[in-house]
Amino acid sequence: MPPRSAPGRGTGPRGGPRGRGRGGGAARESTRVDSPSIAASVSTVGVKRSGTGTAGRKIAVRVNAFETTVQEGFIYHYDVDIIPSTLPVRMNMLLIKQLQAEVARNVFTPPVPYDGRKNMYASRELPLGPNGSSQFDVSVFASASAGGRPPKVYQIKVTKVAVINPEILQRFIQGEQSQDNNVSTALMALNVAIRMAPNQKYPFNTRSFFTEDGKRPLRGGIELWRGYFQSIRPSMGKMIINLDISTGLMYKPGPLIGLCLDFFGKNDPNILSPKRGLPDRERLRLQRFISNIRITTSHGPSGRAQTRVVRKLSSAGASGQKFTMRESGEISVADYFRVHARKTLKFPDLLCVEVGSGALLPLELCDVPPGQIMRKQVPPHLTKDVVEFSTMKPIDRFESIKKGLQVLSYGQSEYVRQFGMNVNDKMIELTARVLDPPTLKYGQGSKRATVVWIISSLYGLCIDSSLLETCQWIMEHYNFGRADKKFFRPSVIKKWVIVVYEGQRRFTQDVAQQMATSFVAGARAVGMTVQDDQPVITWENGQGRIGDQLKKAGQTCVQQKGEGPNLIVVILPDGGDDIYTAVKHFGDVTMGVATQCLLAKKCYRANAQYWANVMLKVNVKLDGINSVPDLPSLTDPAHPTIIMGADVIHPAPGTEGRPSFTALVASVDTTVSKYVAMSRVQTGRQEMIDDLEDMCKEGLTKWQAYRAAVEKNTQKPARLFFYRGIANSRCQMCANVAPDGVSEGQFQQVLDLGACAAFKIAPKITLVVVGKRHHIRMCPVNPGDADRSGNCPAGTTIDAGLGHPTEFDYYQQSHGGLLGTSRPAHYSVIYDENNLSADAMQAMSFALTHVYARATRSVSIPAPVYYADIVCSRAKNHYNPAGNLHLSDSATHTEATSDLQAFKQAFVPLNPKQSGLMYFM
């Protein structure tokens, strides 16, 4: 049996100085290779690093990583087969602990690390017999078994599958060894070793464990715990442990009734009674929340606490839920516990929980043990609380990480000592470079048509409507929105309507008229043309048929103005999320009319800066362009360039039967500032993009059509830059994964041999993976190098001393800090026919973070990746809100369908009128 990691990849089809692929350069087992030319034969998944950048001013930074040594002896890899194979990780860990401590101490002394599933690692060969395999019978301790019944016996088979020489890790970090299965297995072994001790003491998930220190109770039956993420990974010339702060959502411990009441925010237990009016929908919502939670009950004859797992809730209360007993016939749950367990229920009308065995237990007889991780999405109304708890200034975060190192006590872990790891307790310090910001171009009428984007430590980025009023344009000393700066290409508002969903008592006719006047003034201030000063204004009921209401407003516009609107402005009340979704579906997707939603409380007597920010969105929705980068290497007309961005969004944790949504955006203009978008539906939680080739063809079609019709240019694209956003960066501790979960060779077939060949074009292709959710953080060593938030300034780039030992990757923090510790993006260059230098690649990516249309600052990732992420999240707008498919995160398991074809058939394609516009802004 091979080690559990991704299979090796063959050499890619493209040649040149940056040819790639896994080859035969890997040394295996104890084979030693001393040839000084081995580095030349090392194959990589991505582009080989040919050098580091030199541009920008240098600053010293500290990263949340610690250098560590590794053992010189062999690592023995064992397969663990537990029957039954469907047990949760927690149970598997208990069984292995019992196996090593009690059943086979002679084999497992000292105990060895285990990952909770299939893999066990040892620094010595275990005495498992001549075949390297043994089977053991293990039972859980009696207190965990059902009262009166003997403990259940589980079969565990342990088999040796590989022997790894960790010397390959030393060669790998020195750039003398290709990454293969042995390297990946050795890294997995070390990661399991450092996590084993804390996982035995604390609640844990895949890579983090959590402690009660500083925990905070929330509403909704949830409490927040602090945690620590840890991961061993190879870097340039050294092995490091990446240590970071994490946040865990835990179920509130105590009586299960209390948890259920807290979920609803109520105090009266009778609200949990179907007989007393608990709606079935609310019961299903509660069921989704507590499904798979562990509870304890002590109602049995022995009086000992027994652990059970909640599967679902009964449809009736304990007094109304009946079942048949062989001896006495039909009996209610409440009567059963009164007669047979001598437990008279205080609340007999309350729901029961059905546990894994099928038994029904009244809520009041169940308790929730502490430290249970809630593996479901954070409820929207609690997101703000979670963010506040998780947000820490850089200096506080790094101090907490130092304390975490003491909590971990690597030197005291017998598992860590077995593998010869010696962890340096000083954080790694590196030299980073702060790149100069790009120059941006603006429209005619600006005091300066070309200005330098000033990176100011006083202001942050604006990526959310809730932050609009705090954002500012910092272009020298001018404010955007006055008469000094105009859009590069302002759009035209021909006829428009305002549909108000706030009550007319709050949002009166005078307020609406004042808002319309301010809207017009704001549009004209940035150079936009408004042909109609007096829009149609209507008030509607948000509980009505949104589609019909929007059509009615459009028809009124036709009757009064002679033509339909090209913009619908919608005023929303607080909590108008459902109205927003319906407006986007019926307005943008179905009718093909641009919509702009505004919160009533935000636009009421809003200032000029607010309207300037609103116009950032409106202008691009109506085919305008806000600003363009003045970067000849990117916008050279002699070398036409198309930039694509792709992303995937998966169903929320805890939901079943939902699809994933994919998106691709593509630039269509010479300035790479205007984008079109394509969206698709595919199998849930699949990272590979099924329809990538078709979407690329559609993007190329629109690129050619726009350039021919608008720019009067029929040149073929000479360069194609493809950015693939991925939640977890191509982590060096596992086998590297190219975008879409396919290898670079497969990608070349999809994009080059498929889409490009169909158009008879052959652009030089560069493919970059952008890791958005990793745990590397950086902090300036010198406080004078920090921005106002304490973070590194925008443009801070690390490509030396941290990153893959051989491949072309780097970390870049491209946005200014607002709250907490900023996260840099991790760029991995997978494929590069354009042969870009480190400076050129980093400057291009940094420039693309400045053209995000609805922000007033540079953002954290390149605009095309950001756009693709938005399009994915807006995919639910393509479904009729009145349809049968429920896509809200609060929908229950029973409401969801597992029929992928049903989701595909119900997906309403975008109206052709909007397909060439940035409707998603």
C-alpha cells in the first residue's frame, strides 16, 4: 500500500527554461545521492524559482513561524484499519489510546502518533511479527457502554506500508530533492507527531486545538474558544512550524434544554413543545443545529452516564410520541420513562431526541458535555461577534502566539522527542520589500489625468458596503468625488427608477426626492451623465412579488418617460436580505436591467463621499471604467493581453445535497480593467472546475467581440494570465495541487489545446494560484515601518527565506490594514511561458489589486480573483426565490435536494443584456 498522498505528476508538455513536472530526480529510502549536479535534475510541480526580486525598499519583518530540526533515523509508516470503518475521529483516537496503553503495551511503548483515520507513524519499527502486520481486539471502557451490556469489541489491524528516510527532507529543503510521496509522507508524519499530545488533551479539528482560556459565550447556544493552529512545512533551507491563533465555535455545555432555549433566545421550556405551537420549520432548524452533537444521559439502571449522538428530533412531544413494546403494547415515551426508568418528566410535552441507536430520549434527561466543536457555518447574525473575538492587532496576535508555544511545550512531548524535533523558540525574522504602488489613469476633466496611487497609513481598504463611509480616495491631497477626479470612462444613466421597500412613514416622499437629488449630484461629480433628474419613485411591500413590482416600476417609466430604465435603484430596510436576493434575480438576471441596492439608513441624508463610493459600483454596472493602471508591461497595445480569474465556492459546513458554484471572469479591454463573468453549477465540494474549457471559450469570444466593436482592434491575444483563487494555498506539507485539482498538463489541455486552439490563437500563458486562506502572518520588527493599524504597509513582499524550497512562489500583502492582523496572499506560479522575472510577476499582481472597481484602496488579492469570488457567491441569485430549491444557509437537510440535475435545470442564465457588463458589482 502506498503512502497516502497525491500521486506523482509527469513532466509537463511545455519546454523552455521553466519546464516542469515530477521526474526521476527523487531519491528513495536510504539511497544517498552526493552528486553536486542533483539540483539541476530536481523536478517541480510549478515553475522553478530562478531568482528573487530586488524592487522596493527593504524592511525587517517577523513571521509566525519557528525553525525546527528533524530526526536522522527512519520513519515507519503504518496503515490502521479499524472495523467498523465509519467511526468518528474522536472514537478512533480513544480506541488507539486504549490499544497502546492497555491492550498491546509491549508493542507500543513508547506510544506512537496516529492521525485519527488511517495513518500511524513511528520512529522505530514496531514488533508486529514477520509479516509486519498484527490484528488486535480492543473494547471501550465499561463506563462508555450501555448499562448492563458488555462493552463492544472493535478489531484493529496495523500493517507496515513504508519506510522513509528523513534525509530526503534535508535534501528537499536544500533544493536537491524533488517532492514525491516519500517527502509528503515524512511531512505528514511530523505533523501528526506535533499534534498528537495537544489532541489528547483538548478539543481539536484537523489542524487546530482549542482551550477554555478566555472563552466567550454567545447567543444561539454557542460559545467561542481560543485555539492554536500548527503545521510543519519545508521552507528555503529549513523546516518550520507555522503557529497561529484560531477560533473554535463550541456548543454551550449543560442541560440540552438550556442549549435549545438559547438557540431560540427564549426562557420558557414550553416553546419546545409541538403541542404548544412549535412550528415544524423551527423544529427542523433546531434539528439541523444539534444533529451529530454528543449528549450524556444517566437514566439507565446503573445510573452511570452514557454517551449518545443526536441524529434528529421527534415530530411530537414525549407524551405524544408512541412506540410498541413486545410485552405491553403501545406506550408513549413519557410513560415509558415513568414506568420503566422511574423518571417522571417535568416537561412531558417537549421534544425528544433520536440517538444513533434509534432510541428516543426526552430533552430534559440529556446533558451536553463541554468542548464540542460546532462543525456548521456561523449563523449570519453572530458573524460580527465572531469577527470581534477573532480580531487581534498584530502585536497582540504575535504575543499570543508566543504564549501558544509555551502551551504546546514541544520539548515535553514524547511524540515530538521521538522524531528528534528541536524547536527554536524565537520567531523567524526576514527581510521583506515594500513595492512602489502603480500609477493609475483617470478621465478627462480631472486636475491630473494620471496620478500615483498613494499608499497612506491613515486609511484602509473598502470592500464592504458597511465600510463605505470610512473609505477615502487618497490621491495626493484630493478627495475623489469633487471636481478634481473623474472616472476614466464615465457611463450614462438614461432613465432610472427608485423602488422603496422601507415604510413611507420612515422614508417619506421628501426624503426620497432628496436622495434622488443627491444621487444625481454624486453621479455628475465623478463625470457620469444623468439624462433624467426626476426618476420614477414607487413604494412597495417587501412581502409581495418582487419581480412583478420591478416590472411595474419599469412599465411606469415607459409610460411617463417614453422608454424603460437602464438602472433600478432599490431602497432596502434593515434585514432586507431576501428582498436583495429577489431584486438581483428578477432585475439583473431575468429582466436584464442593472440594479443598485441601498440601505435606507445609509442613504438617508448621506454625504458626497458616500455617493462617490456608490458611483464606483453604478459606473461599472453601466459599462463604465473607473480607473486603469498605467503599467506598460501589462497594457501594451502591441502585446494584447487577456487576464482571467477563476474560483469555486462550496456549500456551507453541515449542509448536504447542495452544489458548488464556479465562476470565471475575463478582461475584455486593452487596459485590463473591464471584466465579463461566467458562472456554472457542479457537484458539491468538488474543487475541479468541470466547465472550465467552455467558460474560457466564452471569455475569449467576449474579448474578441469587445475589442472589435469598441476598440476597433482585431489583434489576437499575445498573452494570457490566469489567476486561480483557492481557499487553501498549495500547501508544501502535502502534494502540490494545481488549479481545479488537475495537473498543469491537464490544465494545458483545457486552456491551450482546448479553448485557445478553438480560436486558432496561441497566446503565451502564465498560470498563478492565489492562496487566500493560509496561516502565515507578518509583522514589522521596527514599529516605524508599520502602518497605522500596526500591520506591514501595502506592497510588502516576501520571496526569500520563506516559501517553497524550489518553486516560484511568494507572499504579498497588498492592502492596508484596518482591524486585526492582515493576511498576505500566497502566490504560486504554476506555469509561465512569458518567462516573467520575480519583479515583473510581483509588480503585475500588485497592480491588479489596485483596479478592483468598488474599492477605494488596493485589496488583498488581484481584482480578477476577487471578481470570480463575488460571482460565485452571487450564484444563488440565478435561482427563482419562489422556487422549490432552498439555497439559504439556514435551510434544513430535509429541504435540500441531492439531485444535481435539478439545480442545473433551475439555474437561470444571465440575461444577454447584462452578459457584457460588470453586473456582479
